[in-house]
Amino acid sequence: TWRKLAATEFKGKEEFQREVVRHVETTLARSMYNCDDLAAYSGTALAVRDKLVVSWNKTQQHQTLQDQKRIYYLSLEFLMGRTLDNSLLNTGIKDTAREGVGELGFRIEDVIDKEHDAALGNGGLGRLAACFLDSLATLNYPAWGYGLRYRYGIFKQEIVDGYQVEVPDYWLDFNPWEFPRHDVCVDIMFYGYVTKVSDNDGKISHLWEGGEIVQAIAYDVPIPGYETSTTNNLRLWSSKPSSGEFDFQKFNSGDYEGSIREQQKAETISAVLYPNDNISAGKELRLKQQYFWVAASLHDIVRRFKKSHRPWKEFPDQVAIQLNDTHPTLAIVELQRIFIDIEGLTWDQSWDIVTRTFGYTNHTVLPEALEKWSVPLFQSLLPRHLQIIYEINLYFLQGVEKKFPKDRDMLQRVSIIEESQPQVIRMAYLAIIGSHKVNGVAELHSDLIKATIFKDFIAVFGPDKFTNVTNGITPRRWLHQANPKLSDLIASKLGGYDFLKDLNLLKGLEQWVDDKEFRKEWMEIKLAAKIRLAKYIRDTTQIAVNPHSLFDIQVKRIHEYKRQQMNIFGVIYRYLRLKQMKPEELKKQVPRASIFGGKAAPGYWMAKTIIRLITAVGEVVNTDKDIGDLLKVVFIEDYNVSKAEIIIPASDISEHISTAGTEASGTSNMKFVLNGGLIIGTCDGANIEITREIGEDNIFLLGHLAEDVEELRHQHRFGKVEMDPKLRLVCDAIEAGQFGDPNIYNGLISALTTGCDYYLVSDDFSSYLATQDLVDTTFKDKEDWATKSIMSVANMGFFSADRAINEYADTIWNVEPTPQKK
Ligand code: 26Y
């Protein structure tokens, strides 16, 4: 089996212990006598890392020899979370490690808990990239991730007096999982000017010169697959001053510090992850990050291709580049520039290769999230790229003109350049035009982009260029690692852990749904996860949550379209209703804990107000003696990947209640259901496919459909809608000061009234409340609930990221796996 082949295996726990101790004593220069959990973590990580490196090197060698087509996944975000536990599980040495550190006097859980999250992402898009890396390695695809090595990841969220406060996440103090490659460095230019030169034959070429140069240094992170020796590479670029760029003039004139200061500016490029999720701010530094990362990555990819001495036209047979949203769209322009300005190909040869190389994944229909860069900014920062974009646009529009003669409107609509003041470059259009496939991330979403934002491009390119690949999640992290007891129980019934590699095997659980003992164990595992979360909540917030109450969880970025406001309004309504009830009525109520978590973008005022309302409601409800266990409201600080691993297994119900048509897919919905939680949600994103797979009886759907949204918004704009009366009661309570100074919430409430309720909270509110009541009734029937939970998990196979990656490989990349034989 693979383990015999794997270099990752320690000869036994003794060897493992020897290695840990050796690292503590030599690498860390500490004595085992004052080895604390942190040092034990460091030693363990270094010991595991040594083993990873061996299979990593072998894999890279093997892939180089095989010389097959490789996948390059370009993403500005990789939300990896912690690595140690995942590495132990993927390489099959967790038991060895548990025993090994146990005998040294440590609990493996405490050791694992010392690791800092690698939080190089905002939310769904970044975590998807991380799940995809896990699947690519597990399925033995030759694949590299390319990203930025931010010195500061997503900020840490503290709640101070009920408000979000952002604290910098300086995470690189000790990171054993990265390897600096000081020999892999690329000079990247910004600004400068372009000159045209013609050679003796009159052939014209372009020189881009005279700009500022910044150096990109590669840092490599090993990505081990599950139960395979394949260990892929994630390459993150870090910026530093270019060695040739020291300002001697300032130095000689005595301004030594000044010249150093100038140099240090180079480091700001990879200093910080932009904390915006689904909202584009158009900042120059962000565009610099994008070009820096894209140019370094392409340089690397082209260099690797050149080593094989193949003709350029074979480039797309060796290279598939996937663009994770429009953030890396400049790669299209940069590759075209490399081919025509440096390698001397003709425009047509070059463009043919470029378009056969790229695929573009769209993650949103929200207009505020679509990237548009101002032309003047581009002109100064990337003058040659702007010329190339104009040329791409010219040829593209000529083609459109041929197909739709005299349709000037059409030309305007599909032009890469938007004729605004100033003109802007529509990055999504550039991404479509420069790729051979464009995909959405869930069926509804892929249909919507074809019908709305990209409609004209269907007319231009035909429908085949557009496709769907529904998102998935890795069951290794989101079941086996986050919920080992559930994974073990499933394995005991399915006769092993094969389901972690072939998630459709979960179907076999259906046979056990009526087994009394199995059902009991299933629900005990859920209760244990709830007890664990309740303890975490008590330790961190001092709020006592009864583990037997219904855990209702909504954790995700705070965004108006995700409608955390609807959730908290519903909580307020529930509270008001409880306050009206007589004691005998109160006795019949299902106790509920409403648990929230998520970060607001630092500049997103409304999202921050929503957090404040949640904490304020908590302050009132949690101390109300009449209410007791019947309602608790918790806001968990600093939601991140490692906290998700504790929170997700503990839900009875989780909320995915975006305005229909706004959430491209959602992926936490999949994680919750895979852990035996049920969903209350709208007909949006992947909720629809989850319903198709697990059955309508096993999900609580509410609200209007995507197709109704336009008309409803129209009615709001024409003042034709009265606020839902129950929502009116809630607003009245807020405005009466029941949750503190009502002025704080003026904006939140006026969004519903004068703001025309763009996210249709009022329209869905009564349906939401009624569905929550149905959740309560259903929860009372413990047997029914258990059946729903088991049947749901049994039918979640489709949502494995392995399925998603195989679809990308078949329909977009045309790449085969490269398993190692020996
Ligand atoms: C333009 C820039 C500021 C920007 C930065 C981050 C734009 C978008 C984003 C992040 C988007 C994101 O996370 N989208 C989510 O992608 C998930 C994976 O496909 C989806 O499941 C989820 O519905 C979508 O909101």
C-alpha cells in the first residue's frame, strides 16, 4: 500500500520522538526540561516537515521527469488555516505523533492548538483555493498554486464594547511550513515608458524601460495529498528591494536613511492582504500586488516551459492556468507581452497560445465586486500593458462588428474599456476574452452570469465557452480532521476510510439509518461537539449555553447580501414573543442558542453596525432572567479556519439566507451538512444543489426565488411595499431603545425604508420566521431529526472538492493525474 512507499512514515514512535527532541534541542536550542506546548509544537512540526520534504522533492522530480501538462492555480488568497494536524492526517502519522508526544508529556490537541492560522484570505474564495490544493495533491495532479506571501494576513477581530476592532495579524514569527528560495527571484518593473523601435527589416518592437524595479522572492509551501506520496507545491512571492536599485545619489549626498526608506517601500507590496471581500476599492497598491504576483508567476512558468525546448505552440499542451476570479487577469496581458515583446512571436501566434492557456472562474454577480481599474492609473503603472489591452480590445471589437454589423450599442456594451470619467478597464471582460473557458461556481450562479452580467458574451462566443463547476470542500479537513469521532463512526459502518477519497461511498450510510445503536452514537457525537463548543463559548465570552438547546449558527463574512441582519431581527422577534408568553407556554418552547461569527471589512460601516446590533441584543437577552436558557445570543470573536473546525461540527441548524441570486455558491453550507447539521436557507447558490442531492425533506428552504428579485426591487423603488408587520415590531423595539442607543441603528433601519430594502429583508421576513418555527417543531422530534441528519450526510458525496477538481481537469484543463508507481 501507499504507506510502504511513503517516505513520510516514521519507523515507529521512538524515531518520531527522537526527531522531535532533536529539533527542540538543536534547531530551537531549548532544553527538554523547559519545553512548553509551544516548543513541543515547533519540534513536532519540524520533525513532520522533514518527512514532508522528502516526498515533496520526490514528487517534484517525478513530475519533472514525466514532463506532463501542469495546472497552475493563480489566487490572491489561500486561506490555509493550520497545517500540522492536516499533515499528520494526510501522511498517516497522527497516531504515531499522539503516542509519541504523549509519552513526552504532552497532549497532541494542545500541541496542535499552538499553531498560528495561515490566514492569507478573506473567506470563501480563499478557502476554496486551499481545498482545491488538497484535492489536487490527493488526486495526484501535477499542480502548483501561486500566490502572495503577505506579512499580515486577514486582521484579527476583537470585540471591544460590542464593536469590531481590527488588530494586525503578524503571523510569520515562526512558520516551519515555508521554504525561502533565495535563488528563485525575479525583477518586476513598474511605471517607466514605452518606445517603439524598428529593426533593419522594418519590424517594429516595443521597449518598456526606465521604471522602478522590485524583486520577487519565492517561498515554497509543501502540500501533501491524503494517502499518497504526491506532495505538490504552493509558491508564494514576497517583495523586497531590488539589489541593483540602491539610490547612490542620495547615499553620496549623505541621506543614507532616506535612501533606505525609499528601498523599503518595495516591501509594502506583499505586506498586507486587502481585507475586502466582494467589494473592490480600486487602490493602486492592490493593482501593484496583482501585477507583481502575476508577473513573477508567469516568469516562473515560462522558464519551466523553456527547459523542455518545445516549440511555443505546444505551450497550452504543457500549461493550464486557472484564474481565481479576475484578480490575476493581468496574467493574460503579461503572457501576451512576453510572447510578442520578448520572445518575438507574432500577435496572432501569441494570442492563440494565450487563449488556449487560460481559464477564468467567476465568483460573484455583485456589481460592487467586479474589478475595474482606471485607465490613467494603468497608463502610469503599466504603460505597455495598457497598449496591449487596447490592442486586444481592438481585435475583439473588430470581430464583434463583423458578427453584429452596425450594432454600436453592442460594441459599447462588450468593450473592455468602459467610457466613463475616467475610462475604466473591465477586468472580467478581459478575463473572458483571454480565456478558453469561463465557469461559475454553482448551477444557479453559472446560469445567472450567462443571463445577466455576461449575456452579450454568449451572443459573441456562443454558449460553449461558458460552463459550471459546482464548488466542493475537502472531506479530509472538514470531516476527518474537524470531526474525527464522526469520521470514525462512519468508517466503522462503511468498513474503512475509503469514503475520504471517494465521498460518494457515504451513500452506504443509508443502510444504517434505522439502526438504533448507530443513531444513538450519531447523536451522541453531535452532542459532544456541542458540549465542546459550549465550553469554548464559556471560556471566551463567559456566556453559558445549554448544550441541549438548538444550536443555530451563522458564521461567514458579515455582508448585507448574506443578511445577518435578517437573522438578528428574527432573534429579536423571538425575544419579544417569549416576553409575551405565559409560564405554561414558555415551557413548551425549544431553547435556542443563536451563534454568530464573522469579520466585517474595516471600511464597511453597515456590516460593523450589524455586529454591534448582534452584541447589543446579546447583552439584553443573555442577562434576562425571564428568558434563561430559552434564548442565548453569542458573537464568537475572530472567526477563522481553526475556529470553524470547532464550530461547524456543533450545529443543529446553520443559516445560509442570502437574498436569492446573490451568493454565488457558499461552501460552509456544504461543511455544515457534511457534519450532520441541517440548513435553513434560501434558494440560492449551492443550497439548490444540496437540496437536489439530499432531498427537500431534509432542508428548510425559505423566501423568494432569484427570478422574483428584480420585480420586488422595482416595487420597493416605487414605494409600493409596506414593511412586513412583524419586522415593523422589531424595528419599533430597536427604535424605542430596547437594545441601547437607537441612533446607532438608524442606518440599518433606513436601509429597509428609504434605502428601498435592496436585500429584500422585509419580503422574506415572514417566510423566514415561519420556517424557523418549523425548525423548532421538527427539532422536538429527536428521531425525525436524527434521520434527516444521517440521510443528509449519506447524500453529500457530490460536494467533495475531488469531484470539482476532476471536473476542472476533464472539461477545462485537459490534464491527467501523475501517480508515482514505485
Ligand atoms: C475585488 C476584490 C476586493 C475581491 C476580494 C475578494 C472580490 C471578491 C473577493 C472574494 C470573493 C469571495 O469570497 N466569493 C465567494 O467565493 C466562494 C467560492 O466560490 C463562493 O462560495 C461564495 O458564494 C462567494 O461569495
